[in-house]
Amino acid sequence: MGAMDAETKVASFRVREFDMEKDLAAAEELERRCQVGLCGDNADGDENGGKRKTKKKKKRGMSLSVEQVGDPLARIRHAPEHVMLVAEYGDEEEMVGMIKACVKMVARGGGKKPASSSSSSSGKRQPPAYVKVACLLGLRVSPSHRRQGIATALVERAEAWCRARGAAHATMATTSSNAASLALFAGRFGYAPFRRPEFLGRPVHAHRLPIPSSHRVFHLPPPLAAAAYARLLPPDSAEFLPADLPQLLAHKLTLGTFVAVESNPPAYSEPSFAVLSVWDATRAMRLRVRGAPALLRATLAAVRALDRGAPWMRVPSIPDIFRPFGAYLLYGLRMSGPDGPALLRSLCHHAHNIAGKNPACAVVAADVAPDDPAAAAVPRWRRFSCDEDVWCIKSLRNNGGAGDGADDEDDDWAAPAPPGTVLFVDPREF
């Protein structure tokens, strides 16, 4: 593979790096034509892969879709090494495809590492605490130019770019119902289904949600938040925890890290607490509910009208979710102690109340692993939640890249995670 600025010609299209000044308008138009589903997958289920596909409620025909706004590199710009590739077609140089990729250091997880002596005696090399991982995002191919090898060329170039920068693994995400995306990545490129996080969303109501008087919520400054997560999420027990977590916690779009404790905990009980961080995603994307029954639309509109006319009744009205709206994302959800679930629910209520102050925010959501105890404590609305997400992973070490293959035996990251391992979902890549 030649240098990235060299053009790769396949049939009548070519792949090159994205140019912000030249390509911004065309990239936005391509995004619109692809009718992107929730979190980035292509909603029509062709050869495109992406982050995740539309969350469809089959019986009611409802789905959530996402529209990226503003900076097209927003989901990858935080990584020190990132790229966006575009495919041009014909002499007119029409943009017909694109893909984003970034390379970053993340925690490998895998449970407590044995002592070096026992490790050497067994002959196995333990995986490092942090590894360099590539993330492929936002693969798009224009509906009028599919089945011409464009998606394949884009993925191959993106993988080569990541491999050249030392990435040991590449990841992507889709949904179990996106057969075309799975066929491309799992079938053609050898990605293995990996983890299945749940998307848990809840609309922002017009009125504040209650927090028990026995629960106290504190706002942690970024340095203290980083110290707390260092104890709660050590790299040997967390997957995909970014090495730059302190920078994420101090990011301008992280609205805060909050901890909840009991005001007067029982003396005979172990202390309980909960912690989470809130990310403002309203500036980078817009969600929209599609395919809703007319009766549901009319009912929610009537409830909003009633609430505006009689606010003292505190009717649980929600914003107009049939127009584009923004979201706040919860990450780093942890809890401990017998009252941990109740405290985590209080923190979710606190995040909801923060979101209520932002007219652009209509939903508070979290991505968590289904076996994470925190998942059961997160309030959600069925129509805004989904368990179809599928993360896929592939080793890049057997393809002429970094590494000599010596670690292949310990490289099976697609195996089930050890009990107690936490899956960390970075809100910057949502």
C-alpha cells in the first residue's frame, strides 16, 4: 500500500484523504443520502457498515435515526491519530463513499494478571494492560454506487492506515439485524462478533425528576474524578477504557462527573455510592424518531398542550421527538453497596434535570453491557432502548503489520470477557 496521499484506483473510482475545505459540502450530502440510522449505521442495510444500525421496532415500524451535524471529524478528532477517507467516482469526481478511522490506546481488560513467575512457568505471555486499537466508523456508500467494491476498498485502505500506525486490533459496530454489514465485516474481512452493549434511552420530561432527600449528589472536579475512576476502573478489569480518560473527563463537552452517597448511611451496613459522567452530544448529532403511528404523535402533542396550559398538574410531557433533537450521554456508570442501584437512579435523575435546562436536549441515554449491574439501575423508555448492537473485532497482527504473531494465543479478544469485566463506551465515538 502506498502513501496515503497517493490515489488508489479501482475500476472507475479512487480513494483519497478527506479535505475539509473541498469536501465538506459533498460529505454532508452523502450523509443525507445514506439515511443514517442510530449511531451511524446505514439504514438501508446495503454493503455499508458503521457504528450501529437503526433501532427498529418491527411491530410498530418505529426507528431512531441520527444526523451528524457540524464537524464531520468530531467522532475521531479526539484521537491523536485519525483519518477520513473518501471515494470519488468518474471524471466528475463525485463523492460516493467515505469512512473514518482512529487509533488510540485502550485498556485490554482480561482480569487480574498473574504474577510474572507463574506466567513464565506456564509459557504464556499475558496481554498488556493497554493496547493500540483502531476504530472504524461511519462507512457510507451512495445508494446509486453500491455493489461496485467501493466499501471493500474503503475498509482495506482504512485497515492499512491503522496497521501502519501500530494498531494491534480493529473494531467496528453494527446491529444483529444488519446482515449486509455483518457480511462485509465478519464475512469478507474476518471480524468476529465481540460485545453486545445495550442502548438505554429516556426522554427528558418537562418537569424535574425527584431525588430522595436521603441521597446527596456532589460534582467532582476533573482531577478528583480521574482519581476516582482510577480506583473504580483499573485497566485489568475494564475493556476499552481510554488511556486519555483524564482528558475526556476534563473535556468541554463533559458537563461533569457526579457522585451520589447516602446522607445518613446505616452504621451496620457497608457504604454505598454511585458515580457517572455526563457528555453533551447535542452539538455533534441530532436524533429523530421515524415511522411513529399517527395516534402516538397526536397523543404526545395533546399531552404537551395540556402541560403548557396547566403546568401545575405536572403532566409528564416530553419534547417533540418527531423533529431533530439532541441527547446527553451517560458514561462511566459505576455503583457499589446495597443502596448502589438507588443511588445510580438518583444520578440518572440528576442528569435528566441538567438536560432539562438545555432546549436542544430531548433524551438522556447510556450504552452499557447487559451483564453490567449498572444496566438494571438505569431508567429507560422502551421506545428509546435497544439490545441489537454488535461490536466486532479483528486482529491486525497477522496481516503484515505490527507484531510478529508471537502474541496470537493471547490475542483472542473475541472470547467472552471474564466475569466482572466492565465495558467502557467512549461517548466521543457515539
